[in-house]
Amino acid sequence: VFAQMGFSTAYLIFIGSNVEAALNTCIGPSSWAAIVTVLVCPLVWLKSLKSLSFGAIIADCAIVFGLVTILTYAGINAGDPARPPQDPAQAVGSSPMIFFGTAVFAFEGAGIVLPMKQSMQEPQKFSKVLKNGLICVTTLYVFFPLCVYLSYGSVTKDMITENLPSGQMIVIFVELSYSLGLFFTYPIMMF
């Protein structure tokens, strides 16, 4: 229950912060989080993974676009000769609580495993799908943060989108697409 409450709150905070950063309004991230809460409530009441699948596809596309853009900016930053000097890497980082919170967050999808198997047309193929999914997700969980941290080093911000240069149209689109992706992922997480 506490983990689910934490995931739900973190999603809303991330969406609110990204929308505020992208649109630069005067209402603030907490107001955006409240607006998103009201908008996502009807989607949370849907009780079928099939009815949530279209939103999941939109979310996947938005998040893949964001990941590719962030990795592109990380590559550009890594090759920048004017990049500020970095402190040596720390095993757990400067804040162990953020590290452990992020590590626990990696398990947020564990609750969807059994309902997903029950929703499959051919549940006997589930173990292969699960194995391939875990390999892909684990690879992504290792590769992406490693690339970003190697690029930004000790100045890497907690929210990855804050490392991008502000005000550029592509960055605004990434922040909004991530928010859209998490918005459509929220009902699946609540499922």
C-alpha cells in the first residue's frame, strides 16, 4: 500500500513539474498535479487491460521519444569541450535516500504481472514474454542511467528532464510527451 501510494504520488509530482517546466505558467507544479489527478480519475476506473491498451501504446511512443531525445542531448553534452568539471562518481550518490527510493521505484510494475498473464490470449507463452520483457527492461535500466550519468556526472539532476536545456521547442515537447506518457501509464499502474 505504501509503495503504491509512493508511486502514485511520484507520477503526479513528475507530471506536474514537467508540465510547469514546459509551459512556464504561473499556477505551479502542485496545481498541475491536482489538475492531472482530476483528469486521470475516469481512466483509473476502467477495469480492463484491453481498454487501457491504446493509452499504453501512446505512453510507450511518448516515453521512447523522450528517451531517445535525452540520450541525444547526453551525447552532445558529453562531447562538449565547455562542459564543467565533474566530481568523481559515488556508488550510492550524494543522497542515499534518493538512490534507494529510485531502486524501489524500479519494481512498480511487479503488481501487473499476474493480471497481464490472465489477460493474455495464450497464457502458456507468458513465461517467455516475461523473460524477454525483464531482459529488455533491465538492459534499459542499466544503459540509460549509465549514459546520462557519464554525460552529466555529479551535476545530474534528480528529474532527468531538468538536465535538458530549457526553452527549446524539442525540450518542451519531450517534457510534455513524458507527462502524456505517464498520464496514460497511470491507469495501468493503478490497475
